[in-house]
Amino acid sequence: MMALVGAGSLIFSSCDKIPGGGAQKTATGLEYELLDDKEGPTAKLDDFITLHISYKTEKDSLLNSTYTMGRPITSKVGPPMFKGAFEEGLLLLSAGDSAHFWIPSDSIFKGQPAEQRPKFLPPGSKIKYAVRVVKIENSKNIESTQSKAIAEYAAKNNVKLEKTESGLYYVVSEMGTGPKALPGDTVSVHYVGTTLDEGKEFDNSRQRNQPFNFPVGQGMVIPGWDEGLQLFPKGTKAKLVIPSKLAYGEQGAPGSPIGPNATLVFEIELLDVKPKKK
């Protein structure tokens, strides 16, 4: 997953937002241009912000972009590392806003060996960030937001989800007749994994024709799997809807479509249960 450049500790200095007013500067020297300004609360420290972002040189040569990845990224808003850092700019934006930011490359590469600086970013140059905010989530409201999204998913797909005490959701399409797995037993599972919000498939054991085998209850998989695969007898086909706290949490799974706080959906078939060796 593409990382946002910069992070650290500095109190943000506020300023007026003037859409279409050309390049402006904050009190700390952050140079920016606000292109669109939608109604709504601006991002705050520790919020999760989902956005599309492109990095360019001052001459508009594209360095990297979420658009080429085909999806936005989600990141926790942290304090800036230096005056005029990109994170300051995020605190100016609300959902639906778009803006340009110009960040001095000297600040980004300060203290790093000269050979680590790319030749296309010489001393004195700037990196242009083009940003469009998709959504902003308050970290305190993540769980309630996910519960609402899961309820909407169930209604849209006309399924009645059962919920365990831990917060795992599931629905059985075909109940098996074999034994249930106990902690330490090895299960063999076919599965298809998708993200709940985008419905984007990120893994499919059937395409590989290779079931996944692992011992349950040993912490070798995400908690939602450890719990879910012990609920059903061998031969069961079911769907697991796993909130982020039982999946990959705030970090997500870097390098995959699973972003921070992602709710996951797995269609599983429990092919076999092998008791642990005594």
C-alpha cells in the first residue's frame, strides 16, 4: 500500500480556506491550493482518512498515484514531522474536498544520506501532492460505523446474519454433518475473500485449486477465522463477515486491497477436520 510521505509532531496552525483562490500558505509555511471545498467537518488527528493521491514533480511528472492502483488509500492522520508537512494539509480537508500541496523535498529528505535523494528531486525542489478526499472516519466511531455497514450489507443481500459474542457475523448456506474442529485440530478450507465496502476480491483458494490447511485456535490466522472455523461441522458452507477488530485492525494488510479498519467477507467451505495428534 502506498504510504503517505511524512509524519511527526507539531501543533497545526489554522487558516482560512479559499476555494479557487490560487496558491496560499498557512502560518507554518505549508503551500497549498484548495480546488473543491465541500460542507462537513475537517479531518482531525487520529481520524482515518480515505483519499486518492498523486505525487508529482514541480514540472508535473507523475511519480506515483492511487489512480494507477485502482483504489484509494486509507491512513490514520498523524501529527506532522516538520513545519509545512503534508499532514498539516489533511487537517484542512473534509470529505469531498480536493487540493494541491507543495512540500519541500529538503524537509522530507532532511538528515538522510545524499545518495538516498532521487536525482529528479534535487535540493530546493518540491513535491506536488494532488489529493481528493473520499471519506473521513473518527477512530472512536469505527465499530458503530462497521456495524451499520454490515447491517446494510445483510439487507442488500437479503441474508440473516448470526452474531457471536465477540462480534463475528456468519450465515450458513449448507450445514455439514461431520465433526467440529477443536483447538489444535487441522482444518482444510476453500475460501473466497472480499472487502465489504468495495466488494473487491483479494484472495481465492478455488482459483488456485489449493485448499488452505491450518490448526485452529492457535493464533495462526486472524481471530475471525480462528473462531469461525470452530463453529461449523465438517462439510459446512458458510459466509463469515469479519469486522476489522477480528481481522487486520487499524493497520490493514499493506500491499493488498485490505486497508485499515476493513471489514472482510469470506465464503468458506470446511472440507476436512483432522484431530490433533496426541
